[in-house]
Amino acid sequence: MSELFEILMIVSFGASWPFNVIKSYKARTTKGKSLLFLLLILFGYIAGILSKLINPDYMQSIGSKWYVLFFYVLNFIMVFCDLCLYFRNRNIEKKEQKEK
């Protein structure tokens, strides 16, 4: 039962990140974004991925439970994209400041 709740958590987070990435891309600003927040979320996903990789019980059943690790990695990639957009947007803001 705990695995079901873990899957629900990771899928619901995963469903939210694409909206956030699209918003960051369109906004072209870092306003409302927190670099620390993004880094902490990335750290959390790294910890989740590592917890799966070092858990012998999970690794023995990875053939039937691969999707849990897949969603951790997918979410990590989406947050990493948002982090890249943060730096892109910060550069855009700096460039606009120089032009003024």
C-alpha cells in the first residue's frame, strides 16, 4: 500500500512540473522563482533515486517496479529543465537591465 501512495505522490508531482516549465519558458523572468527551492527539489529527487538504487529489495524487483524509478528520473529531468530556464531567464533580465 505504501508503494501505491509513493507512486501517486511522484505522478502528481510529475504532472505539475510540465506546467511549471512551460510557465517559466513563456514568462522569461525569474520573478516568483526561488533558486534555493529548485535546488532543494533536485536534491530531494536525487535522494529518492539513490534510495531506490541502494535498496536491495527494490533492486531485486526492479523488473516489475521499474516505473517508480522512471518517474523519479523523469521528474528530476523536468526540474532540471526548470533550473536551466531559471538561469536563461536571469540572463534575459540582466540583458534587459543593461539596455535600460
